[in-house]
Amino acid sequence: MADGNKGHTLLLTDSWDIAVDGAGNIATSKGSYAIAQNAANAVRLFTKDAYFDQNKGIPHFHIELGEKIVVSQATLVNRIRKACLAVDGVVDCQPVLRYDKKENCIIGDIFLTLANGSTVSIPL
């Protein structure tokens, strides 16, 4: 992606659907918000789900949805870091995860440092 287009993407709603702007056009997002949204997309992408690049994504089925009873948090953190660092505009990534016994899920936040020096967080 050219430097001038870094951090430009379709704007997604809270339910991860595309949105329209006030003029009825497909809404887009730029800057830090767009980079954070692209990183969140990278973390949610399962391996073999990207139509044009089957190698992208995190093998969630083999990590936290596989046959293991105990999830390797270090492995998941490493995969999240790798996915986020592959996003244009992200220079550092610090996932902070914890296991929620009541809900039986992993929750937390991903803290990103962007190339422009700003920081953003993404809730899991």
C-alpha cells in the first residue's frame, strides 16, 4: 500500500458490516482508526479464510479451538503480535490477555503503537 493510502479502509459497524455515510456512499475511515480496524481484522482472520491469500490469518482452530484443553496464552499472544505487526502503520503491538473462567473465553486488549507515534487499543 502506498504511504499516502496508509490507514485507509472501509468503515465497519459494531457488528463488523460495512457502513454508509450521510450521502449514501460506502463509508471509509482514515488514519489511526483505520489502522486499528485493519489490525482488529487481522486478529479475527482465521487461516485459509482470506479468499486471495489463504496463508494470512491466525490458526485459531489449532490454538484455542483445537483439541487442547488448556490454551497456550504465549502462543496466542505471539500470533496476535505477528498479525498486527503485518498491518501497514503498526510498529509495535502489546496484547494483554486474560482467561475469563466464568465465560470460558480469552479477553483483553491489544495496545498498538503506530508509525505516527500515536497509540491505540483494541478490545478483544
